[in-house]
Amino acid sequence: MAADKSVLGKARAKFIELYSRVIKITGDRDESIYHNGENNLYPNEIELAILNSPSGKNASKMMAKFISGKGVENDVDVNEEKKYKLSKIVKIASTDISRQNGVYFHIGQRLNDALKLVPVLDVLEYTKVRIGKEDDDDNITKYWFKDCAKTKSFMINDKDESIFYYPFSNKENVILTQIDADYELSGAKDLDVDLSIKLPYYRGQVYYMNLTPEFKYALSPFDAVYNDLDTESRISMYINRQVRTGFLGKTYVVTAGLDEEYEEQVQDDVKLWLGSENVGGTYHFSIGATDDIDKVFKVGQMKAEIDEKLFTETKNTVKSNIYAAANNIPEQLIKSDNTLFGTSAETYIEMKKFYTEQTLDERTELEDTLTFLGFPCKIIPIIEINEPITISI
């Protein structure tokens, strides 16, 4: 039987087709920015899918942990206002990498004791940043920050909700020009003032680290398993609904030929059998008089509707797919049950080495980017790949 094309056209796969990562903007959409997905909410949707899936959430969390490692060598302060050290920035960025494959670094400026400009580092909330269109020289001039999930359109002329940042440049003359421009935008008329007065009005710059540079916006590591993330979440939802609304083996009592007084007595007695906290766990109904003594009083139980084996194979399949998407993370590294302790110490160490190597590219890219931004960085891995195995007895 041929598939209904009208149905296929509505499938979510259309949302993640690689060739449509940058959507042509028409109608009332703002033509000065690139939309991230058809409805401009791709990062929000993929992150929600990951967090709603136990396997996705655990896998992304462990992936971030292996990317950020044990911290950084020669840790330094990079944001005095938020009290962030470089290791804190690495951890925040690693979370974005594990979910989105990208990070938006914000670079501000401050004056040191010698009244020289010093960069200040932060990470912007990934789901709220959008890239502005290039100018006539093919240069991106703005990065826009706005909660796109709150509105249907993304119009940059909405001054109350939209903020823009300059693209990154480490040239001092460019930074000084941007500082002057922001000070002038604040309404100040006297521009011949000290830098310390202008600096608080400076919005800063953004550098976008995109681990899938073939696309305008990064493609999440979990993009290909979106349906698996959603399936695992919906299986959990189905079981939860059965628990809340199903029969779950409820007990019932049948009586026959009892007058009203005896019926009330039976109900009270049955409640005592179960305990006061389980009053709602028994259903009593009465039928007409009967000559069959077995039908005068009968206790039964409804069959529970939950079938734990129903989704066993499906859950194993989607979990395997999700772990594969997270750089082939070994399941034993994120297991929450006691089977982990059945794994030998040597095998566990080898798995940690394997996954340290699997996350090497992301860790190296993060180090190189932070160094390029003016914050030399060397991440200490969870375990050295070439470290010999030593088992203590």
C-alpha cells in the first residue's frame, strides 16, 4: 500500500533535514537573522527531548563530564563579577557541547590596575542566541539574544526583548570603536570622557564555536536519535498513566442478599483488613439474593494492566541508539543499577580510556577556542589515554 504523502509531509524528519538547516525567511519573519530550524526553535526542542529521556540526559551529562575532565591546568579567574574561573567556563561550555555541539562565548572587557583592557569571559544561554545576516562584505555584524520560545516571530526591532552583541575581534581599535558606539547609544552627549565611564555601557562580543561548521548552526549530537529520545520519554509517560489511571490489581468484594445494615458492616470490616490508608483500594458491590452460598460473599482482584515486558526490546534498542549518538559511550559508565559492580576494575578503566579518547576532538576544540579567545587552556582528562593500568589489592 502506497504511503500517504500528506502524512509523510508532516513527519518530524522534515524538521531535521540537513539541507534545510538554514531556512529561507519569508513573510513576517525578521530577514536580518538566520532561523535555527523551521520554527526557529531547534535548540529548544532538541534540548527538551534530551532532558525528557533518561538515557539521553544521563548520556549527555556523562559526555559533558568527560569533555570538561578534572578541570584545567593553571586555573585562573576569568569573570570577577560572577566569580568564574576558567574551569567553570569549561564545564558550562561542555554541557552545551554535549547537547548542542556548539557554544556561544561572550567576551566583555574590564580595566586592570594599569588601566589596560582585559577580556572577561562568559557563556550565553545557547537556546536564546541567533546569528545575524552578513553585511555587503559577507561579514556577520551581530549576534542576537532573545527568548524565541516566548514569541512566534523574531523581530529585532522589539527593543524591550532583543539584545545584540558584536562578533569577536581581539583588535584593540575595533573594541574601542565598539565601546564608543555603545556609549553614544546610551544617550551620552559628551564622548570625550575616560574609558572607565564608557566601559559599563559596553555590550561585548560573541564568538560562536560550532563543532559542525558545515551548517550555519550546530547540529546536536543527538539529532539523528530525536525519535528515540521521544520514544523513551513516551514509554515512560504511558507507564505513568497506567499507574495513575489503570486498575493495578484493585481488589473487589461481592456480596448477595444482605440488607443495608449488613452491607455497611461488610464495607467497614473489609476496610479494616486493608488498613485505613488503603480505603480506596477496594471496591464493593452488592447483587440480589441468591441460593448459591458461594455467591453470598466473594473477594476478587482485577488484573493489572501494566505489562513490563511489552516495551523491553524497544527500550533496549532506543537506549543503544542514544548511547551510540553520545560518541559511543559505554553503557556501564552511566548505569545506575548494581550490574556496574560486576564489571572488573581493568575493564572499567579501559572503558574510561576509550571514552576519554572518544571525546578527545571536543576537548581539543574547546581548548583551542579558549586559547584563541585569549584564555590559554589545557583540560586535565578524566584519565590519561596512555596511562598504565594499576590495580590495588
